[in-house]
Amino acid sequence: MKYLKIILAIVLSAAFLFIYLFIPNRIVVSDNIYITQAGSSVTRGFVQIQYWDKWMPRKTIQGHSFIWEDGELEINAAFIASVKSRFSKEDFEAGVIFSAVDAGKDSSLVRFEAEVDNRHLSPITRIHNYVEAQKLKIQLNKVIQAASSYYGTTKGIYGFEIIESKVKDTTLITTQQNFPDTPSLVQQYKMIDLLLNHIKKHNGIIHSDPMVNITRLGDNEVFIQVGFALAADIPAGDQMAIKKMVLGNILETKVVGGQRKVNAAFEANKLYLSDHLRTSPAMPYVTYNTNRLLEKDESKWQSTIYYPVY
């Protein structure tokens, strides 16, 4: 019996020693995931915590907190490339920092690090915190995987799906004009009809919807060029020119909505060019896939932005 008590005492001492030596006072769990998007673009989008509801896994949202099935994550503040938050669950809590950094050409690293203060005398509490920290790591891995799925797309970063494709037609017929202010739809379609009548007269084959570029040159001067892609050359006309496009790369962005939405898509393309260190060799334009004169509800307008790029 005496020896049994001694053995039991040794086992208990060893268990306590193991707990205090191998379960630290400061528990840190972390992990990361790579995203195949430019670092600057992911970082810019990631720290905009007001949009985290678009991708964050959760059961519900309460104020600045995402409520999970097992605990809640409260978002506290965003910094240059990181977001500070706190996870809490009954008698367990941990500080959590998310970060997004450049990881090389067209690549980003999204990371989390959670820290638990485990300075407790109770071995049961120390073990409990260790187990909960491992469970938290699993949940946070789901968070960065969701972030990867969202920020791994151009729509998640720029608000629009931007696709890089190839120029399909080399022949364009265009006409252009300057106005003291942004031309009305009636004025724009008058120019479009001028081209359509000329194309019909010369049996041209149209390969696109009307293409429009409107550029403000000054306070009292707005330039507009409209055009159509053609299957082959036709004779030029009065105030009309035949132009040639290089069969290079082009960014393509589909838009549903009015002119404000189109303008936002143009700005998104500019950001894309900047983030990916690309330049545009030619004038961008928008095709009016919906006849804007016939469809009065601008929320139903369909357009496509085209931005030549190399």
C-alpha cells in the first residue's frame, strides 16, 4: 500500500510537471493561406472591415461581432495591413490578429495569430484553455479559407469580375465629336445611328454592340467617340474613320446598372492596372449591350467595359 501511494504521488507529480512544462503560460495558434492576387489589392480590401460581412462565416451578426455556433469574434480595429479582434466563449477568450501582406508577384499571404493568456495555477484550466485554443485554430482556419475564396476573385477585390481576354476584331469604324458638356443619350444615339446607316449602306457586318468612350477634357469640353467592330473594312465616310485594333490583351468587365455603376467599373479597372503593374496602350470604352433609349429603367442596363492592356 505504501509503495502504491509513492507511485501514485510520482505519477501525479509527473502529470503536474508535464502540464506546467508543456502547456505554456502563453498559448499561440496561427496559420496562413496564399491567395493568387496582387498583395496591394488584397491588403486594401482586407482591412476594409465594413465589408467583412460579405465573406465571413457566421451564424448571425451583432454590432461589430460575428456570432458563431461556438463563440463570437468581435472586430476591434483595422490598421495598415492587419485587423485586431477578440474571440470569446463562456470562460475562454483570446486576442486574434489577422494580417494580409504581399507575398511576391500576384500573390498575397493572409494570416491569423491568436494568443491565450494561460497563466493559471489550476491544471484543469490550463488543459481546458489548450484544448479550446486548438478548437479556435480550426475555426480561424475556416475564416482565412473564406477570405481566400473571396479575395481570390476580382469581384471580391474590385466589386466587379474583371476578365483578361484577347481582342477579337481588328476593324473598327468610328466617329467622334466634342461637346461643351457630357452628351445626352439622344446625342450619343444620333452618332450611333449615323454609323449604323453608313454600315448598312456599304453592307458591313457588325461584330459588336455600340462602343462608346466619353472623356472630359476640361471644364467646358467633353470628347466622345462611338464605334462598331466590323468583320471587314468598308469605305470610310464623312466624319467617320476606319481604325485598326491590335490583337492583344484586353480587360473585360460586365456591368448591370446605370452610368454610375459603369463609372465605378472604369475606376475598378484602373485599380486593377495599378495593382498588377500593367499599362493601357489604347482608349478604353464601354459597349451598350442594352439600348438605353428604349429601356428607361437604368437598373436593367447591361454594358461591358473593355480596357486594352499589356
